[in-house]
Amino acid sequence: MPRSTLTNAERKAYTDAVLCLQAKPALTDQTLVPGAKSRYDDFVWTHINQTLTIHGTANFLSWHRYFTYTYEQALREECGYRGSQPYWNWGKTAFDPVNSPVFDGSAYSMGGNGVYEAHNCTNALPTGLNCIPPGQGGGCVETGPFKNMSVNLGPVAPTLAVPEVVATGPGTAYNPRCLRRDVSVWVSSQWTTDKNSSDLITQNTDIASFQTAMQGDFASGIYGVHTGGHFTIGGDPGGDLFTSPGDPAFFLHHAQIDRTWWIWQNQDLKNRQNAIAGTITLNNSPPSRNGTLQDYISMGVNAVDIQIGDAMNTLAGPFCYIYV
């Protein structure tokens, strides 16, 4: 469901379920990942552990579809959530995200912006192009349901330019800290508008061009809606490729990523339902074989493995959902 159509009670039921998941003990082996303290951290670690093989790869869309679905199932089965996973329709907030119902800091939001902390620009792209101008955040989120949240894992590849946010190695250690955001209209107004989404869907007729345009053409300084959504949120862990699921807004963003793929697929199901392209390493570095529908998607301790081919249809395999 679009988050914008949920009642305040439904919005609070969702964030209450997230807080519940953050209060449940982790299933991850503590001898291997001592920083994973909660069931929520289990999802963050799963993403950290596979980051270099689930972005810029053949399984980017299918992996994140199953990841978001598995997270929704945990909210429902372990925390009594009775709704569906809401998606963040970026276009509705693109020109004023910080004052939108998603990030306005009310009790029914996904938490507010971080408090202002002076910082330099955020280098979101590996090329160094288009360093994001500092916004009015950068500090801890002190409003909304996640104002007391502890981020436990990472950072691994931080982009927020504040002295307190420093890489800690592979992300396994316990490093409790506040949730930080630097919500950016500079990013959202350029890369997450309705036109960005409609152009992505209508101007890319094959899966290779579609997923490349979605994830961004970094050599040209183009963010795409995927990178654009992440750096609308920014901060720590939201601006870290590895630890970004540590910000609860991640799952609303990736539900919208999945919805956008679903819409694209449904324009030509015969040719797009099972379309796959790309290799099994990030931007084919190091060089690797092409991914196939028979490759497996792993959710670690969170769910059973499935093949990519089982994640191509939202009405088959483990799934039974559509977007409205």
C-alpha cells in the first residue's frame, strides 16, 4: 500500500512493529557478528554480508524483492503486524521531503530529519561527481518513533561527513550510536520525481537498460531513483551502501523500487517477467559470469534460500501480492 493512504493508526501500527523487531534478540551467530543484537540487526547484517554481490548485479532487483518481502513477513509473524509493507511514493515528497508526512518527525512519521550539525558535502557517487550539498540535518534523529533507536552495525562505507561517523571495518562489531539523517531536497527534486519514475519505466525496454537507469549511471553523475531515494534520506546508516537497511525508511524505499520494477514488468509480461541481465559481482568487478534464473538468493537466518526464477513473479513462488 502507498504510505500516503494509510491512516495515522495504520502508520503507527507499522512503526510499532519495527520497534518490536528491534527489541527481539538476534538469530545471527554472536561469535561471528557480535554487533547484531536484534532481529532487526539480522536483516542489516544480511545486507552488509552480501553488498558486493547484490548491487550492480543480475540479482539486484530479485534479491531486494525477497529481502523486503522477508522483512514484511517478520513484522507480521513475529510482531503481530496486520498490514502490508507500505511503499514510499517518491514523487509525492520530491519537492519538500523534510516536511512531508514521511519525514516530518510526527508520531506517525518514519522519524524526522537529523538535528543540524555542520558538515561538508556528501560524496554519494564513487566517481566523486555531484557531491551533495549539506542539508539542514546531519545529526541525530530526535523526533518521531525512532528518536531513541540504536544503530548497532557499521559504518562500513560512510558518506556523511561528520567526525563521529567513521568506518569500523567489515561491520561485524557492536557500535551503538544514534540514527542520523540529512534529508536532501537537492537530491529528491532531481532524481525522485514522478517524471523520473515514468521516464525510467517508459524509456527502457530491456532489463539491462532499465536496471542500469534505475541504479544510476555513476560515470555520468546520474543517480537514478535508487541512489536518489537513498540519498534523499542520507545520513548514517542511510547513506552507507552496506548498512543502509539500518534506517527503517530503507524498506519503504525498496518497496517502491520493487513496485517500479513490477510496473515495468507488467507492461510486457511475455518478454519482461523473467528478464535478467548482468553478472554476479558489483558492476562486474572483479569480472564474473552472468547471473541466471537458477542462481540462489540467500536471506541468511531470515528465510530459506530461493532461486532468482522464483522471485520474478509477485503472484508465484513464495509471494502472493500486487501493488495498488
